[in-house]
Amino acid sequence: MKIGNTDTDLLPCPFCGGEAYLERNHRAFVQGQSTKVTFVRCRRCNARTARFELARFGRSSHSAEAERLAKEAWNRRVR
């Protein structure tokens, strides 16, 4: 499991105000199969976004697209 550095474009945690980070290349079971995923998590309370499968987006651009979707999900706030 790799923990990325805090991204400056991530908002604070909506639950506790803690610092968020993008977790990359995390191994998870999705529909019974082991795959790599990425998601945003709070360092303080461990709240996180849904997991975005890296393989789903193709080989060359999978990381960038999955990371973009995870960041968008984290930064989405109810008004």
C-alpha cells in the first residue's frame, strides 16, 4: 500500500476537517477479484471516497483518470 503525499487540490475532510491524501495502487477485492484501486482518505478519521479501479481506464492513462475521479468525489460538497 502506497500513501501519496497530501495533494494541495484536496479539500479538508467534510466530517472532521482533517488533512486528505490520495491513496494510490491499493490492492482491493472488487467483485471477487483482486485489483488495484485509488481513493482519497482522511488522515484523522479515515473517511474515504469510493474506490476507483485502475484497470478500468486502460493501461496508459488509468492512473490519471482514476485519480481525477477520486479527487472530484472527495471535493464534492452538498450546498
